[in-house]
Amino acid sequence: MAEAILSKPKRESFWRSRAWRRFRRNPLAIAGAVIVVFFVLVAVFAPALTADRMGRNCLRDLGLRRSQAVKVLRNPLSGKFWRATLRPPKTCYKIPRKGYSPIPKAPSRRYPLGLAGGGYDIYYGLVWGTRTAFYVGILVVGIALLIGIVIGGAAGFLGGWIDNLLMRVTDVMYAFPGLVLVMVVVTIFSRTLTTIMLAIAVVAWPTYARMLRGNILKTKAQDFVDAARALGASPLRIFLRHVLPNSIGPLIILASLDIGSIVLSVAALSFLGLGPEVGFADWGQMVNFARGWIVGPPGEPLKFWYTWVWPGLAIALFVLGWNLLGDAVRDALDPRS
Amino acid sequence: MFEFTVRRLLQLPLVLFVVSLVIVGLMQFLPPSARAAAFVQSEQQLAHLDEIIQQYHLDAPFPVQYWTWLKNALHGNLGFSRVEKAPVWDAFKKRLPVSAELALYAFFPTLLVSIWLGVLAAIHRDRLLDQTVRVLSVIFWSIPTFVLGIALVAVVYGYLKLFGIGRLPPNLIIDLANQIAQHRYHPYTGLLTVDGPLNGRWDVAWAALKHLVLPVTTLVLVQGAQLVRVMRSSMLDELGKDYVRTARAKGLPEKVVYYKHARRNALIPIITLAGVMFAFLLNGVVITETIFNIPGLGQWAANAAIQLDQPAILGFALLTAFIVTTANIVVDLLYALVDPRIRYE
């Protein structure tokens, strides 16, 4: 008898759950997953994909000569391959330039997506920009989640005037247009990728805080919390061991799906010129490069199409992938449908 | 209701106080000379920053500084914008109508189109119409405002040679400036499509409308895509409720069930969302004004942020806070008006 009570209840396997079945049958979900996986692969294998066009500094920091680069970086058995894939030097994020001509150059065999104004290789920028996108997206969501968990957790678990105060602050933050707030922070502090990411995280947390607070209020009312209290557990222990783990699951899943919209905000900022330094592989900046070349010379209005179509497509596709995935997961988790 | 209105309106100064406190607080991270720009009135004064630091106690403790700032701000002195080459307050007056015109022309079509499409999609759930609306909405929701704007500039303006970039064609801008100087054109509201007809200048209004088409389309597509989704799911929620079944059971025509019963209730969450959307619209305005070269608040703010024009950015943030809070108050009041079940005690 005691054994039956003490033994953990069997968990329903994820692969046989209703949510997973519903997700699998949704063609839009599969499309989203395919797009996201494609970008993950591009990001992971960025060094191999761009081995033939790396910048001089990047090759130097990898300890490679140009003549060996392709062979070494496309050979998974070499140590350099793994070093470049797992911990590439910062200089590799600089887009190599072919000449310094301010006029963009149409796609060619050597530069399949063309050169942006300033001689920046668009293909290289897009491939390494995928890494930047994931890096920024994951980090910002992580920081925003952390803030949201602390504030939403405190508000939901402690209740009373703390709850009231924290939720009013959250309301104000929630209503404020994010881009404006980020502009304030970036103008006052320095304009580096780190500041921008922190600023966006500071804007993004209220959603998570609200959601967690709601979940915690529901969890708190359940019997096992009372049981833990009756057994003499400290409030901190109840919070960390019982309430939080039972409230946080869906939140983390849904937050991770926000990577797309976070990348969108960062891209909008760098498009405005408030992004990382010029030449850093970043999609928003690549669109910014195109700004002077949207309409071509008289007679050839679409002459420079490649300067904005490729980076624009990369951002839109990335965000689309995450949005499709997010929609499907939300649908699958929604108990109403 | 009256008491609620008063209480809600009293929140406005409170929110502005908190926001300004945060903003002035953030400014403490800047050196005094950079802060001094927030108190300057003219270009000449920029040369005498030391005196301004003395005069406004910019090396004093924070409460003293905040008090000085507040007194100044209440007198309409929000500092001098380097980008605008004019006081921040003047920039507000000049540029707010420009942005307001863009935002108003985008806001109402967005609401109407997305309510219409959302309801249609919900009624035709899982059929071709619904699938099309859903796929299109997720696509436009994913396209960044700036990419869509650039695409429209390149294809519609550049290739098809339709509509225009900027606010007015250059010859009309010069013409208007002359007319205003000679007091023959009176900018009553600053909105070209309103002032034009009032002054008998229908050509100005027509040109302004033509220049609004592309930025407004950009905003409507991007913002509408989000709203359609909400409207659709809200309508689906309502259609699943008991009163809809009752209405059908008593033999009401489907049209009456959809449009008289379900849609009215489905609109309630949209009102709340419209407030949030207004905030997003401000984000969108910054970007569209930059792309379409419209001399509104957003373009000014974007340039100010790039050139580190702090007084301009801080003023812009304050104004945004004011607009967003006001919009939210209006939404709350509308909410109570529309839904008789909601009562504020």
C-alpha cells in the first residue's frame, strides 16, 4: 500500500501524447519545423559553407592558409573543422569584402547572391548572420525568461502588496512600445550587441511574468502544496521544489518559440542603424546596406534587387518558421480545441 | 461610471511621473555635459554648457535635478534637439500631425479589414477561405515591416511608377511653404488631407493621399495580420458557446446568428487589443517613416537615436508614454461602454 502511494505515477510518454499527435498531423507545423531545422543546419555548418570565401583575419585566427581552407573546413575529421564549428573566432563574423566599391554588384559565379554596397559578400553575411540570429534569439529569450521568472514568481507566490506593485510595473512595461524603450536605452548606453540584447530582454519579460504568475496562482491552490506545507517544508522549498516546476513547463516552451519575433526586433533595430558595428554578419544590417539602392537608376528600377531580396527573405523565412512552429505548438497545447 | 472615469484619468499623470522619473534617472548615467543638452533652448547656448550645468544644478543630487527638470518640462522646455536644430517641443508640434495622419489612416482600415476577414475565416472554419486567410496572415505576420516597405518601394514605386515617396511632391512642398509665409494657406490641424480642403486646396489633399498609400498599406498588412488571427479565434470562441446554439435552435437565420449575436461579443477582446495595437503602430511608424521618407516623429526619433541626440529621444519616449497611456484609458472606457456586463466598482 505504502509502496503504491510513494511510487511515482507513470508519466504518459511524449511520443504517444495527444499534443504530439495533433502537432504531427498539422502540415503547417511540419513546414515550420523544416524551416527551423534548415536554419539550424546553416548556422551549425556556417564555416564549412563559407570555407572558400573566409576573410583574412578569420583564416589567420583559425591558423589556416587560404589554399587549405576548403579542404580542412569541409573535412569533419580535422580538428580545425570542429574548432571553427564550435568556437569560431570573432573575426569570422566580419563579412569579407571584395573591393570597396560603394555600388552593389550583381550575383556572379563567385558571389552567388551578389555584393552589397561596400563590397560585402551577401552570401557570407547571410550564412553567418544565421548564427547571429540564433545567438541573439536564444540569449535574449533566456534573459527575458529569467527576469520574468523572478518577477512573475515573486508576484504569484508572495501575493499581497508585492503582487500588486510588481504587476502594475509589468502593466506599464507591457503597454510601452518596445522599440522606443530600446531606442532610449541604446542612446543612453553604448550601442553594442550586448546592450541591444539586454535592452530587448528588458522589454520582453512582462509577457512571461504575467503568464508565470497566472500558472503559479493555479498551482498554489492545489492539494500537494498544502501537503508539502503540512509536512513542514519551508516556503522557499515549496516554491522551488513544488510550485515552480509545476508552473513553468508550458512557459518555457512558449518562450522558446519567441526566438523568431525577438530576431525580428533586433533586425528592425539594426535596419535603423542601431545594430552591431558595421560589417558584422547580421541580417538587419544587410537590409540596411540596401537602403540607398532600393530603386535603381532610371530605366532599370529593379537593378539592385539582390541587395534587399536575399536578406529580407532570410529574415522573413526565419520568423515564418518560428511562427508556424509556435502556432502549431500553441494549438496542440490548447485544451479547448 | 463617472467615478471610474475620474480615477482612470488620474492615472495618466501618475504614469507620466513614473516614466519621467525612470528617464531622468537613466540620464544620470550620462556625463553632466550631455545631460545639459536637455535644458538648452537654442543653438547658441550649446557653446555655454558649463553655465547651464551650473544653472540647472546638473551636478547636484538626483532629487534636485529631477525637480529642476520637472519645472522646466512643465513650462514646455524639453531641451534642444540637435537633429531637428530646434527645441524638442517645436519638433513635437511640427511632426506630430505628420505621424498622426499616417497612424490614423492606417489604424481604422486595419481594424475594419481584420475584423471582416477574421469573422469570415471563423464562419468558414477549415474551408478554403479560412485556410487562405490563415496562411496569408501568418506570412504577413512574419515579414518584417521594413522588408515589406522596401519591397513596396522597389516594385510599386520604382517599377510600376505608382504613388509617391515622402509626404508631398517637392514642388508642392515649396508652394505650400510660400503660401503659409504669405498667410494664404492656414495649417489649422497640420493634417494635409484636412487642411487642404479647408483652404480650398484639393490638389494638396489628393497628392498627400497618394503619398500615404504605400506606407499605409505596409502598416495595414503587417498589423492587420496579427489582428485577423485574434479576431478569428475570438469569433470561434463565441461560436462555440451555448447562446449561439440556442439562437440556431430557435430557427434564426445563420446571418443573424453570426452578425447580430456572435460578432458583437467577439469584438470585445478586439477593443483591448486595439489599445496594444496602437503601441505597435508607433513602432511601425518609426520604421515606415524612415523607409518612405516621411518627416514625422518616427523619422526624427530614428535619426536622433543614430546621432545620439538624447533630448530628442527622451522627449519622444515621454510623448510615446503619454499617447500609449491615453490610448489605454480610452480603451478601458470603451470597454465599459460596449459591454454592459463590465462594471467598475
